[in-house]
Amino acid sequence: MKRAQLSDAAELIAGNIASRTYHAPWTTPFVDRDGFDRWLATTQTDRCVGLVARHRPTGGIVGVINFTEIVRGGLQSAYTGFAGMATLARLGLMTRALKAAVDFAFAELDLHRLEANIQPDNARSIALVGRVGFRKEGYSPHYLKIDGVWRDHERWAITREDVA
């Protein structure tokens, strides 16, 4: 698990293109260099960190985990988003990657709470956060605009105490 870098561009773009149907309709990741450059630029700020998880034996990209809207002070919190690559799906690799990312967020970023907002019909992502230890906290109608539509989301969270 490493922070995203420029050298990840071609492989991430290709992975996102190959995973379009796997991601739909839950998210629409970048599929070209301009999109990658915009995403990478956001991960280079104090408010966002982008991590790339790789499969150790092959070096292939397992997925991307983002910590966005990082808030410091008394909250020490961030939103968590992720997208796995279809080519390495259903092998348990995203579970390991998200666990490592959570550990990174608490140990390296010194965060206290992570929140993941997931559309209710996205069973794969709900199962993933559940395996990692996130707990369901609530339901947010018309929470996030995706593909021009305001979509409902379930709110899942994990705190440092949950993994201690």
C-alpha cells in the first residue's frame, strides 16, 4: 500500500476502463489522463490522501482507497472511498487492502474516525466494510450526486477504538 504517484497513471487508467461495468452504477472513476491528473492533484493536499493497493506476488493494482475531506482538530476524521479492480476481484485482496488503509489512517495520518457512505444496493461494498469492522450508523436520503442523480446512502464508520 503506497500513496498514489504519477507512475500509477497508465495502470490505474487501464484498470478503471476494464472495471467500468464492475464499478457501475456505484461510482465513475477516471478513465483518461486528465481525470487521473485531477484525481492525483487532489490526493496531494492536506485534505485528501489517495492510496494504491497492489497484489504482492504480481504487482497488479488491487484497488484505490481515498481518504477525503480530512478534518483535524477535535474531529480527526475523514471520508473513506474505494474502488477495487475487476481483474483481482473476489480474492479477499480488497479486504486486506482496506484493513491496511484503515491502519494507515489511524497510525500515519493520526485520524480517529473514518466514515464510508455506500448506496444501499451496493452489497459488495457493504460486505467489505463490514468485514473490516465498520459499523452501520445510519441512512442518508439523497446524499450524494452520482451520474446526475442524488442517491441515498448508508453511513458506515470505524474509529481507532474499534481496531485497538
